Amino acid sequence: MSREDVQKKWEARIAAFRSSGEKATRWCKTNQVDRRQLYAWMKRLSGSSAAAAAKPTTFINAKVAPETGPEQPACLRIRLGAAVIEVDTGFNPALLRDVVQALEAVC
């Protein structure tokens, strides 16, 4: 298995672990992964410029429709494939950042 294949395998494992919501010990036992290796790869890939370069940023044009009436609450909808993120007025910016990072790891 090439270095790139090993890295992709670990990127997928880390994404699966993060999206599971489980504690590392339980997830590793269930998935037959050494917990120390999981942490080592998480550390390695968090500072890896190769991992960042593998997922280039893509910009898209966004059309903003004016609000049609006062009865509609202020809401921003972000569609990513089948996933939809709705952001209401007064949202938590840190939570939105975490959600976008989690989706970035999966997409």
C-alpha cells in the first residue's frame, strides 16, 4: 500500500471516528484500531499541508434573495448535496464552524 493510500485510509478512519460521537477507546475497540495510532495520525494529519492541499477550497456564486415579508424569520440555508444547514439569527459562530469542519472532513 502506498503512502498516499495509507494516509487516505487514516483520513477516512479519523472522519468516521469524529462523526461517530463516541469516545476514542470505545470506537477503537469496535473498529479494531489501535487508540495510540489513531491519536498519532490525528496529530500528523492536523498539521499536514498535504492533507490541506488535497482538499482545495472551492468558491461558488451565491444568489441572495430579498426577504419577502416580516412573517419570515431571518434564516440562512446552506445546501451541501443532500445536507442542509439552517442558520438563524443569533446563531453560535463556533458551532457553525465545527459543523462546516466536520462536513469538510467527510466531503
